[in-house]
Amino acid sequence: MNEEIINVTIDSRRIAVKRGTTILNACRAAGIQIPTLCHMDDVSTNASCGICVVEVKNSKRLVRSCTYAVWNDMEIYTNTERVRKARKTNLELILANHPLDCLNCDRNQNCELQSLAYTLGVRETRFPRTKAFELPLDTSSVALVRDPNKCILCGRCVAVCAEMQTVHAIDVSGRGLESKVTTFLDKGLGNVACTNCGQCALVCPTGAIVEKSDVEAVWKDLSNPDLVTIVQTAPAIRVGIGEAMGMKEGALVTGQMVAGLRRLGFKKVFDTQFTADLTIMEEGHEFIKRVSTGGTLPMITSCSPGWIKFIEHFYPEQLDHLSTCKSPQQMFGAVAKTFYAEKTGIDPRRLRVVSIMPCTAKKYEAGRSEMDGAFHYWKEKLSLTEEERFADVDYALTTRELARMFKEIGISFEHLPEEAFDSPLGASTGAAVIFGATGGVMEAALRTVYEVLTGKTLTQVDFTAVRGMDGIREATVDINGNPVRVAVGHTLKNARTLLEQIKAGTSPYAFIEIMTCPGGCLGGGGQPIPTTWEIRQKRAQSIYQEDINLGIRKSHENPEIQALYKDFLVEPLGEHSHHLLHTSYTARGVY
């Protein structure tokens, strides 16, 4: 059905738009950028801040353009004195209750409130503070820190948690001047059903929610001559860190990233993609075993720690559907502190493993009690006591944290040479890099599962049906005459849809991939701010280009993975793999 086109006048300019278009979007179509604060496309529109007001002919009051729809022959004025004064006044009222500690804030120079104050010409606040109390920081989470004093009650974090993720870990409580964003009974993020996904931090316009930083701890270990500090980098970092360093959106900077990490002082620069290939070997064979022995189906991927915590909280009865494979981050830590430590003669107690991840939930995952396979490997060999227990991964830094470290020592990405990852944990395939995009784990698994089951060479490795940004995508793959139905979902809202199908007994799938964040890891909660759908698309394009660049595009063809099995692991799903690369899960409940 054709949508009705109407005419409106904006600042004396006549334009045609679809009926039902908001004034904000009509102005954008006319090339006029209306300032906003609480509004965020596809996330939140609650008209709470009053920054986007415009004047409409014959209207007694200014109207909020983010929610007000146009009508035929409407006359709109965006830059009258009345409009400019109202926007400035509304912003000053918000600033009156803001700490104004910009120099000490993680969001300094990347804060929408700060930027808007500059744009609107606010150089002083004429209004007194109306909130006399100072609220305590919420540091209960290992992944995120909430500072309610910097919160401007825009509602974005609440909306993304409720609508995109269907978690409802935070909400607005209180009324009037006592209104605040908080958790159930003020328990703190670390004590409620928060998945640590960090999407709240990604959409927050100020520094009210940020990742809990491990930068200083990593600097300390890098400068300790008694330690050997190595680093691994997730697939999505190579298409995110360039942005954070001022390059174009989606810039593919793999070689420069490696060079920059060496300049930070890491002894070895390895690649999480190595263990992404390892994950496919283990997960692919696990899927084959389940199909052939009547195991629990559909099997669901286990790479995304936010998703894991979601199912533990909300669908604990379905934990048997999860693959038992650890994520690539955790597999790397286990392999580094066993195989690599043994190969190089490094005492694992002196080895520090730092992960660079696009994800705040990886901080939580690294600290899970189950993630200490290397300790158990060495416990008898080195006569270790419980007091000497160590984790497989010591620190997980976000893309944003890594950018701060680069900036601190004055690294300019544009002038860095391209350098290669170190061996033996640095080689990877195209199948591994696409882990960074939604659908990538499924596509990588299919490339290997198909060849293992059929014994035939897969000439067309691109499974385009599972690519894209639709919330749920499905495909049917013919394997030896047997149709195998698979599904891919991203965001926890879509995960819930797929889990409800399983709960109802109507799921038609054998294999499901779920990623916590929109777009997959490239849209993770630790990625550069802003992260929009347009930016996610650009990052995905670079991910798929890197897949082609790597030449070898199937995980089982990675020569260093083959050598790892030959020299250490022996075989997929073998005894070493069981103890180091697989895990169990915890039924948590909602409260």
C-alpha cells in the first residue's frame, strides 16, 4: 500500500514527507539537525529532556519534535529566539544537577551532554542545584560501574535493557527530585539478573554507566619484570579500535593493532581467532556427536557470556541445550597457561593473560569460578595449594580501554606499520574472524561440520542465508541428503523468542547461534561510542573482507590448530579438551 505523502514547511522551505513522520525526522530530511539528548534512534523516545523543541505555527506551546508527528501544510520553525532560549534553559536545568567533573570523567570529550552544552553556547549555569544528596556509586558488578549522580534520567539505558534485551535489570524509581535509575531494591547490578552486556553503557549519553576499568592493573603487570604478560585480541577489535583512535568507521586495522600492542609492552601478541578456530573444532564435533547419539537438540552456541548469564537466569531448565564449549577467550587462556607455558618453559604463575574484547560481559566471564582449567592442569605437577589458584584469563579490557592506553603513550594508528601476530597462538582462518559478526559462529561451524560429515570439499564456503542484521535468520543445509535446519539470533529479545519455541516444543532447529548484542560482537557493549546500525554494518563489511583476506577459510584447515591437536590435545572432545576447553553452567534464577 502506498504511503501518503504530505507537504510541510520548515524554516520557510517546503518539503514532502510521509504522513506520520516525526518533526525531528522531517527536519533531518530537510538537512536540519535538531539537538536531542533523551532520544536515540531505535532505542528510546520518551521526550523527557525538552532539548529538541521547535515552534509550530498557531501552537501556543513549543513542541517536542522527537514524538510530534507532522500534518499536511504544517509550518515549523527550528531557530527562532524562543526555541533557542528554551533549549538552552532546558539544558541549563539539567546541568544544574550534574557533577560537572568533566576532566575526571571516562566520557570526557565523548559526552553528549558536554558536546551539547558547547553547541548550544551554554557557558554558565544560572540555576541552583535542586538535588542536595550525593548518591553512592554502584560498584557491585565486576563489569560495570554506575554513577547515579551523572544520570540525567534520559531513560535510554532502561529502554535498551527492557526492550532490546528484555532483561529489566534497571528501571526508574522514585518521583520528582527523588527519581533515579536503579536496580531491584537498590541491590546493585552485581546482585540482580544483569547479564553484563554493557548495552546500557553504550547508549548512555554521559558517564553514568561505564565499564569497570582494569587499565591500571594491566599497566602494573606490564611494568613488572617478574611477569610475562601476553595479550589476545578478539575478531571485532580489528574493526573497532581504529574508530576509537579517530579513523573512519569500520576501519580494518589488524596489522596496526598488533604493532600498537607491542609498543604497549606485551611480550607476545596473540589472536583470539586462533581459539575461535579451536572452538569450531570442539563445538562442531560436539554437534556431530549429539546428532549421531541422540543428544539434546537444538544445540545452542556458548561463545557469548551475556547470553550465557541470560539463560542461566531466565531459562535454567534449558541449560542442557548449551554447547559445553568455553568461549574462545577462555579457551585461549586455558591453552596459553598449559600448552604455551609448557612449550616455552614459563611458570604459569608468572604468566598473565590479557584479553582485548568488544564486550563488558567478558570481564565477568574471566572471573567465573569454572574458568581455572589451567590451575587444575598444573596443580599436582607443581604441588599448588588452593591459595595459589589462578584464573585462565587475568584481565579483559574493552576496545575503549585499549584506546585509552594507546592514547596515553601517544600512539598514532595512521603512522603504525602493519605487523603480524606471534606464533604459535596467532594463526587463524577466515572462519574465525567472522565470529565478530552475528551469524559468524554458525557459518564457521557449517564450513567444518559439512566437510567432516560428508568427506567432501566445500567449494562455496559463504553461507549468506545466516548473514545480515535481521533479528532471527534461519537456513536449511543439506548434509548427505539430510536437511539440517539452523537459526541465528542476536539480542536477548530474539534469544527469548527462540527459547520460548524450545520451551513450547515447537523449535524446528538442530543448531542455534545466539549473540547477546545487536550485530554480534562488533556491536558489543565495550565498543566505541557511538555504535549505530549504520556503523555496525560498516564493521560487518570489514569483518567479511578480512575473512577473504585470510586465505584459509575453514577452521579445521588451520595448520597451527592441527599441530595443537597433534602435540597436545590429541583429538576433539578428548580428555585434555574435556578438562581445558569445556565447562558447565549454573542455574541462577531471576532474583
